[in-house]
Amino acid sequence: MTGRGARSAARARRRGAAAAVLLCLVATACGARLPGDVQKAASNAVLQPRQGSAAQSAGNGGGVNPVVTSPAGAPNSGSLPGVPSSASTAPADGGSGPTAQASASSSAAASECSGGTDVGLTASTLTLGEIATLSGPVSGLFDGAVHGGEAFANYVNHAGGGICGRQVKVDVSDDGANCTQDENATQNFVGKAFALSGSFALYDGCGATVVKANPGVADIHVALDPAAESPANHFDISAKEPGFATGMFRYYKQKYGSKLDHIGTIVEDIPSAVANQANFVHSAESEGWHFTDSILEQATNSNFQQDFNKLCSREHIQVFFELTEPAGNAAEMVNNERQAGCPKSLINIFPIAYDQGFLQDFAGNTSALDGMQGWTEYALFFNKDEAANNPEVKLLQEWYSRTYPGVPINLYGMYAWASDRLLEQAADSVKGPLTRKSLLSALRKIKSFSDNGLIAPVDPNAGGPHCYILFQFRNGGFERVDDPKTGYRCDGRFLPRPTG
């Protein structure tokens, strides 16, 4: 075995062992089973490579410093078909909010908010509470969220004059992969932070009981547990109801025609993954897709050669589609396809592949990935060419790098940045004193948010996005294909899935 092959095999063993330990421990935490989608989030995070630790020292980074995390509840210091003629495209700013260039000016000068005092709000400071799973069975599980939140704070304080003239402080609590700790951390922030924003935690459903009991406090984060989506004072930058967009499925049907009558897919055998797959399948079938087989696999599995033996040799699929497995597993799937003798003509549609961990885990020449394709509902946020065309992506990359030099941006960091930017936009729109009440009122008035094109336009209060970006892998990296140069394709619609 080559040195690279040995390293790949060792990574696979570590991922499998870590996932098994995590699922074993969290399944019995607090005397109750962890909800299905939370298990999925945990296993996905474990199966992907570490992206650095939130607690590590990252140096000065040009005059900015990373946050120092604390235990739960404890205070911190410091010729392909193009866009159909009937389709619309979303501009980089999604039609909402100022452009990224304009937002680099003083937040206080750009808004009319002035005065006001409240919990976590003084004449000079605004404190945000962020909860992330940083310890427990897997150290540093969602530390990327802390990276993104602190990068935002450094940006808005140094380049934007703070929010409404106040310097932003990010107070971070670690829920330790524990329900009680998450609930306690949330309760602690209700009493000391102006708002909760940018959190990414395994047990956010436990904290949701506190959020619901305190309807005057805004909570802005990408929910893992469905219970965390339910409070009226929760605002989300992703979908808030079962369903999925249709445009990307229509695009591929126009491109590949009858090949999409023979699709294979692999689904993590976790309730949330199965439910999410049902969302995708419902939308795909509405556009003429047909799934020959959907194979259920355990979340701890990291080798899929036998699955591809079945899909390719016995069922003769022509398209392989993957969306519920983590990016690390997607890299292994490409290897397993070759090992199983799948034909070179097999079309791979891998929306999950847009992740820096995907290339780190792929144990082969990246030329084998050429032609792999997929879509995202956010910009290609770690691409340098995307930053050249989208000022918000450039801002994220610049301030993330200044705050945590050398640490790759992951999805959790991007989510935290965008969540905090939603709070910033709402606060800047307040006319008069900034308070918890006026912030909530402003958030409820925002019906389309895209963080200047970093994410597809979405209503933070309801529904789900239907705009997207198509990508393909070529010449060692990810690139847009059949998209506008900036912004999103917005053909199709968000199709709710009946669940009763």
C-alpha cells in the first residue's frame, strides 16, 4: 500500500471508529434517544476531517483575534442547456439589503437606529450569544461556527463601525453534546445576551424550550433539530418546512433525458436522512426522475463497494445521485465506483461534494473527478474566482483568514457569518431606539434575505429557497456551469412535501 493509500485507509478507520463512539454515546445522553436529524448532523461532522479548533490560538491576523471559548453557560472573555428562457436569475444581493461594498461603511451611519438599552446592549457594546458543540465525544465538532461568528464580529467592528454604533461581542458557550448543558447555556444567554445568533449545536432542540419560553429574544441560526425551528422568535437562513426546490431536477432532466430513468442512490439509515431523501425524491420525481434503487446504509459505514457492485453490475444504473451522505463519504464513493467496475459513462450528481474536506479525503488523481457535478444553495464560498465576482464572498474569505489564518472555511462557519449578517441587516433597519423588541419587529419584516448573494434568497420566517448554483469539478477544482456569472438560477419553485 502506498503512503497516501495507507493514510487514506487510516482516515477511514478513524472516521468509522469516531462515528461509532459518538453515536453510541449521544444515543443515550440525558436518558433519551438523540433525535434522528441530530444524529445525522453528528455523524456527518465526525465523518468529515477536522477544520481546526475554535479554541486554538490563531495569531494576530492583522490586528484581530479569535474568540476564546468557554464551557456551557460560563461567560467568556473577550453545449449544455443554459438557464431556460422562462427562468429568472437572482442578482448577487438577492434584491435585499445593501451591496457588500456599501455594507463595508459604518453600520451606524447607514442606519437610523440610535439610543436604546436592553439586556446585552449598552451605549457602546452589543453582545451576541452563540452556542456550539465543541467538546464531548468528539472535540471541536462544530468549531467552524465559532470561527464564522468571530470573523463576522471582527469584520463589523473594524470595517463597519459595529452595529448601530456598538462594538459587537461574541459570547460563546459549548453545549458539550449534552441536552441539559444546551438548555442551561440558552437560559444563560437569555439573561445576558442581546440576541442568540450563529449557533450550531447538537442539542439545539433542548435550548429551543428556553427560546420558546422567552419570545422577546431573537434566535437566529441554522436549526439541526426540527424542534429548534418551531419558536416564533426563531429565524433561519435555510428551509423551514419539508420540501425541496425543483429547478435543478428539471435542468438535469433536460440535459440527460432517459438516463434519469435509471438512478441509484445511497441513504444514511437515520430517520432524518430518510426524511430529507423523501424531500429530494418528491421534487425530483415531479420533474420526471426515476430511482431504480435507494440503498440504506449505516451512518458509520465508510465503504460502499458492495453497494456499487449491486447498482452497476446488477441494476445497471446510468446516474448516481448522492445528497444525504457527508462529503468525506462522497470521496470514498468515487473510489468505490472504480473498484466495483462501474462504467466510465456513469454520471455522478453529487451536491454534497462542495466541501474542502472532499478533496482532502479523495485517495486518487483528481482527474478522475472531472465531470462530477451538483448544485448548492449558497455561493461557492471558498473559491477564489467566486470571491472575485461576489464582494460578500471576498469579505467572508478575507475576515475568516484574518481571524483564523490557515484554517479552511467550512459550511458551519459560512452559516454563522450569514446568520449574524441577517441580524445586522435587521438592526440597521430599525428607526429609533434599538431594543430586543425593535430587533424582532425588524426581523419579521425581512421576507427575502441573501446576505448580498452569499446564500440563495430565502424568507427567514417561513418557506425554503428555490434558487441555486450549478457546479462541476474540472481541472482540480469546482466551477460554476450554466449559471449567471454572479447570483443564482431561479427557475422552478420550492415544492412542499405532504407529511400527514
